[in-house]
Amino acid sequence: MLLDMNISEVAPGLYLVPVPIPVPLKYVNCYAARGRSGWTLVDTGFHDAGAEAAWQAAFRQLGFGPRDVERVVVTHYHPDHYGASGWLQQLTGAPVLMLDREAAMTELMWDPAFRQGAELAAFFRRNGMPEPLTREMDWYQGKLQALVSPRPKVTTVREGDRIPVGDRLFEVLWAPGHSDGLMVLWNEEERILLADDMVLVKITPNVSLWPRMNPDPLGDFLGSLEKVGRLPAVLTLTGHRQPVYDLAGRCAELARHHDERLNAAMELAGGGATAWEVSLGLFGEQDNLHNARFAVAETLSHLEYLHRRGFLARDEDEGIVRYRRSEPRRAVSVAP
């Protein structure tokens, strides 16, 4: 049995539930909100023994049972947020809510019929990743799919809808970039933002380019930073680590970070380099496939941002894509 967890009340009736995850971040911040008629859960963790034990401990510690759960809200399709939602739906009988734009991503990424592992292997090979790593892609994708099973039946919501989270109403806002259909939740009355992975403290949200998804995720993310940064939040609750108390300031810091990353990527591309080669300059050599594929996919989001705006040219030779600096030589600036 899991010992009592470090659950904290972050606002009256709203609790942060840290769920362990088998990746370097170690925990995902999930939330449980008490309402007069029942409880709302926001995000879920992977579906593994650690998440099951964490939620059972949370029920016990907060004094409610699975059948007291009215709804489960999933902010985006990534497995640390979506993975245990099907299990929780079976356990609680509650609907699982996702933004309509993101629900389609779960089919694209998590339906085994799409052969996502083989497609990702070809995608990374085309962008310079060495063959020994790409050969592991099918195995790794299968491992991830096991951590999001069973998949839930999703009830979709749209931007502008207001959904109950406990006794508070939150407005649904679309904030693409970290994922194509990422949803954040805004409570105007108390100025609370449930930001999941849109804004993080100390670390930067991963913004990656994936096949068959938005071709300019960094452009989307920078637009979302501007949109979210205008909210007059006094408390921003994040998907990992600590809350943010200066939302506008943190959004500005993240934009400046991407200024630096874009200019570094452009310099590393130089007269011609693959995304794999540029990623080694930006992130260094990674010690596992999980980190390596995120490093290359995030590098690609920067290279494609630069290419689409004329800073870099893109060439393909013998099935390998390379980027090179375009003339004239100039710096990039995206920060306000």
C-alpha cells in the first residue's frame, strides 16, 4: 500500500495530487477538486502501478471514493496526462473531457492501427538520427501504448465552453504548441489558471514537431504565450513542479528563451546540417531514446520555424533532410 502522499491544497477545495511517472520529470501534477455534488479530476498520469496506487491513496487521503468522481478532465494527449484516464473512467464511471481538437490527436498517436512506431522511425531517420536508435522506435511506441491502455471514451468540449472543476467554473482556452490541441482552464472570478504544460517554472515546455501534426508548432506556441500571458492570473497551476505567480513575466522569459534557441539553431545549421546534428549542439548527446527523440523533435520545431520564415533553406538528398543558413545573415527576435 502506498503511504500518504504529499497532497497540497492549492486553493480552497482544490488539491494538487503528485502522480509518479517513469520519465525524468518523476511526477506529473494532477488535480482533484471538491464540489457540492462530487469531485473533478484534472489529468491522470501514465497508466501503470504507480499511478493506480497514487490515485487510490488520494481517494483515501481526501476522503472520497471513485464513484464520487463526476468528471475527469484531460488537458492533452501526452501519456503523463492522458494515460490513466481510461482506467479512471472504468473505475469511476465518469466522462473524460478533452478539447475537440486534441481528441483527434489521441487517435493519431495511440491507435495501434496507425503504425506510429514505423512512421516515427522513418521520420527520425530522414532527419539524421542514426539507424541503431530508429530501430528501437517500434518497440518504444509499443511500450508507450501499453501505458495509455485502456483508452477512454472521450466527451469533447470546445474553446469558450465553461466546465465545472469542483464548484468553480473554468473557461476552456485553446493554447496550441506543446500539443496541437492543448487546453488550459481559466477561472476569471478567482484568477486561477490551470496551465498544465503550457507554462512551467524553471524548465521550458517541450515544443516538438511530429509527423502528421501541425507543421509549425513553435509558431503556435509563441502565439499561445502571447494569448495566455495577457490573462491577469494570480495563481497559475502547472503540470510539473511549482506554481507560477507572475504569469506575464514567465511567458516573457519563455519567449526570450526561444529567441536564444532559434539563433543558436541557425548558427549550428551553418552551411548545412541535419536536425540530429543540430540537436547535438543544442542539447548534447542523450543517454536514452526517450530523451533523444524529444531533443530532435524540439530541434525540428525551431529549424522549421526558421525555414518557414526565410532564415534557413531546407534541402533533401538521398532521403536525408538538411538545413542551411539563408542570406542575408540576420538575427531572429520573437520576444516582445
